Amino acid sequence: MSIDLGAERRSDLVLEVEDLTTTYHSHGNAFEAVRQVSFDLVRGRRYGLVGESGSGKSSLIRALLGLVRIPNQVTATTLRFDGRIDLLTTPAKQMRQIRGAEIGYVGQNPFGALHPVLSVGEQYHQFLKAHGQSRRRRDSLARAAEVLAGLGLPDPPAVLKGHAGQLSGGMAQRVVLGFSTLLQPQFIIADEPTTALDVTVQRQVLDLLAEETSGGKRSLLLVTHDLSVVAQYCDDVLVMRKGRIVETGPVRQVFAAPHHPYTAALLASVPRPGTPPRPMTRTGAATTGTGCEFAPLCPLAQENCLVDRPLLLSSTPGRRAACHHMPPQREAPRPVSAAAGPGRRD
Amino acid sequence: MPTLEMSDITKTFYRRGQPVHAVAGATITVQPRETVALVGESGSGKSTLGRLALMLLRPDSGQVLFEGEDLLRMPPRELRARRARLQVVFQEPFQSLDPQHEVRDTVAEPLVCTQRLDKGALQSQVDEALEMVGLGAAKGSRYPSQLSGGEQQRVGIARAIVTRPALIVLDEPTSSLDLTVRAGIVSLLQKLQAELGMSYLFISHDLDTVHFLADRVYVMYRGQIVETGAAADVLTSPEHPYTALLGAARLDVDPEVPRTPLPKPHTGLSPAAHSCPFLGRCERSTDKCISKPPLAEVSPGRSVACWYPVQSSP
């Protein structure tokens, strides 16, 4: 368990996650997509969750939103939203009220999120009705038009009358962003919201998302594989690899001097004029099941990495990294009793 | 002699009876050993132009010269043999490989189609290609589904180089790959070009990779070339407002580098058939832009289709 920070400290946290594991079951096989993940999100900050495909970032998001269904399982010692709601035990019916009203969500494909046959306005009306916010269509449409105008969509009444198929990718994503901000949720989760969009449209959508989460009242968890998006739009970063968080910390500090060799490898892979992107190379080291999963690719790997998986521990104040050998100036190893167990240390 | 010369190419598709001018009068050249990039947003016509270069599509008008020969007038049998010199790597590695073929058979396909070789020679050339892309001959007996995305793309590259082509069209070869895998593919492409000396026509919307890999670049907008020149010049000091917009929208991976604000378009005007295609999204437009600016040279090797180029008329 984490150190009790007291009630006042608690209320600063919009999300507390401890020891979260997501297990998928298929054809008699169990697969842990998210493994013993622990982190806290402070209210009013923008977090970037980065990782490559298969790192478990989308599975983590689905777990937070209560969208993992039987026979798949989510387990955690803590999964608390806003210091008051246990997302793990909240019944499905209540979760439907929380999603949309308290936690907004924007996915990658806006056309998958929108109904192809119902008009955009009707979808806004049903959304508001489901949340008990509006009974009359006319009121819903007026509220929706206001939100869409705020998101820079030209001619909101025409958009509301039309269907998803008539919208461009950028416009459709703004309509989805409208749903995620309409009820003023305090926490927005965006899963690769601009991956399918052109660069100029990506900028517009991200600028809007930044605007919606500015002022320090709303929190944002932005899932992406694009380090530039994190660099430009997030305060803090969480780096995931193979279901585990390997590094967390303020974006400026992490990008300037990563504390995990995987983060360093990711940053070195970004093409920059003049400097060739550096691909990762296999060192040939073989690990046992208990070793660090990054060791076979790690330039720093040593004997202990192959058998002893490093825990995600505080590296410097405000930062955590799961590595035995980074940062190099880290103090001598803690006594076994203190470092054992999956608990947090910050 | 240029490896590829495409002149005044047009290609129109019809969607629900409405014409879509995918390529509307584009001229490009690719010199031997050169990497030329085609950049632009989705729908700009860059992939269509790549398919036209490969003769996977025939243009409505224009000329395609490959190693000095007119591909449009070439008899089909001869064209088929010529394809050994003209290869392609697609965006989606898995979809571009036959799931029921062993990797070795896929890589052998261009050789089988274009040359008569005995089994031993075929085998050794295939193994050599697999080695060159870093897969090793042992992976040759695998099926695509048994390989990672990066490995699948290496198979696609091995298939493209096995006939020692003069030109490879690379249609967004890294877009669907993870960042760390992408870096490996980019450096492989660079290494192979140094070893084998072929030209690349590199289609991409990733300006960072283009800047790193390309010698020259063509910027496309609505089926037209709006700017061309040395990649470093075009990307660092753009002349066309559209190129400038692409540059401004780019996000730097260094958190200390602030975002460039996006220019606000001058919205009084909207594009028509004979106007500048960028009208309506352009901040610099005036009434003059109702007539289309020609692609005109502003400095040696550098052309721009704009009445008010960014650097020359600030």
C-alpha cells in the first residue's frame, strides 16, 4: 500500500491506480496485457501515455473506463477516481453515468464512435437524455450547437442536421470531442485522437483538446505513440512497454534526460535532420521469466538484469524508472525488505 | 539520362459520377541514385502518382519515360520484363504479402516473372536478398503471419531489391510501423541504396523522415505540384504557403521548442477550377489568386506555384 497522504492530499488526485492487471482469456490461454501498473494522476495536469503497439496502453484505458468484459478480468488493489469512486466495483449501470459526465473519452476513429444512420443532433439529444440533462430535443440541439461552435465547427446547425458520413475526419473528430466535453467532465481520456488525421488537422484537434484542458481544472490522459505530441501537449509522461510502466516523470525532464534505456531508445528513434534515427539492436542476452523484459535489447544490461526484474521506483524527486542501472548516479540498492513488493515509493 | 521522367500527367477518377482530379498536370523527374519524396496530405494525389509511375494505373494524358523509354507505348510483354527494373514497397506489409506463400516464394516472385533462372540461381539470389535486408535465409521458410511487422516490411523490401531495380517506389513504407521499428527500416533503406545504387520515389506525409532521407522533394496539393526543390531547402525555408502550413503543423519532439501558431486562412475566397488550388486555406491570397499561378523557378532547382512566395515576397 502507498503511504497514507491524508485527506487533503488525496483530493488533488483525479485518479489513483495501484497494482492494476488486465488479463485476457482466449482459447484457454490467459494473457496479461497490463501488468501490475501503479500510478497517480494529479488534478489539472495533462499526462501523455506513450508506448508502441502491444504495450498495453489501450488495454489500460479500457480498464479505467470499465470496458473490460467477462471472461477478461481487471484486478487492482486500488482503482479510485476523484478520491471517491471505486471504478473496480462500481456497477455497470452507474459506470455508464460516469462515462461522459465525469470521464470524457475520445477514441482514434471518430466514424466508429458516431452512429452512421442517426443525425448528429439526434445522437447529442440521446446522449443528453441518457445523462438526464435534457428532455426536449430543441434544448439538446441548442446546447450541442453551442459546444460545436466553441470547437470551431462552421455552421453547427447544419452539422447537427447531417450525418457522420458527410463529415471530414477533422470535423467528425471535433463532433466526438463535443461529446467528451459537453457535460464538463473533470477528466478526459483521449486514445490516439489524431492518429488517423492529416498533420494540419491533427494540430487543430490537439490545440482544441489543449484548450479544453487548460486552466488547471481538468485532467487529460492522452494516449499516443507519437513522442512529439507528448512533448508539445503534456506536462507529464508515462512510458509503457509490454504491459508495464517503465518510466514516469515531467515531460521536460524525461525528454532531456531519460532514466530508462527504453525511453532513451524511443527518443533516439525519432528522425531528426542531420542525425540518423538509431534503431535498437539485440544484444543477444537471454532472460529468465523473472528478468527485465528490456534486457535483450538493452545496452546497459548486466547479469542481475537477466534474473531480477527492476521495480518502478523513485529515481529522482517526481520521477520513477524501472531500471537497475539508470540513472547512473542512483544511490546504492535499497535493502531487500524495502524494495520488495510492488508498492510505490514516491 | 533521368531514371524516371513523368510529364504533364493527369488522372481523373469518377466517384458517384463526379470527376475527382487525383493528378492534375504533374511533372516529376528522378535521377539515378536519387531519393525523391512526394509529400502532401491524404487526397493530394501522391499515391496515385506513384501508381502511375509503376504503370499500375495508366494516365489519362501525359508521358512516362523510364530509363529513356516510353512505358505507355511499350508492348505488354516488354513492359512485364521491364518491371524487374521498377519495383515497389507498399504501406501495409502484411496486406502486401501472400499469406499462403512462404517468404522465400514471395521474394522469388519478381525473378520468376521477369527472368528465366535455374532453381539453384533463383535460390541463391533469394537468399542473398533476405540476407541484405537483415532477415537471414533461415526466415525464408516462414509465413508472413509468423513475422513481426518490421520483419514483414523487410520481406517487402527483399522482394523489391531481388531483381536489382533502377527505381523503387516506396509508398509510405514506415507509416504503419512502430517508432523503433521505423528507425530500423529507414536506415536499412539508406544502406541498400548505398550498396545497390537504385533511386527511390518516396511517398510520405512524415516530414521528419523525408528531411532525413530525401535529396529532393515535390509538394503536392489537390493533384498539383505546388513546390519542388532540394529537401533541406523546401522543408526549412518553404516558398509555398501550403508547404509553410505543413511545416508549422509539425510538432517538435523537443518540449523546449514552442509550437508554431497555425496561420489563419483568408476566407473570403474559395477555390475554383482555374484558381490557385490553395485558395480559401491561404493567408496570403488576393484577387490575383483567382487565376492559377504556374510552377515557376524562383532559384536554380527550386520552383513554386504561387503569386506570393513566402521567402521572396514576405
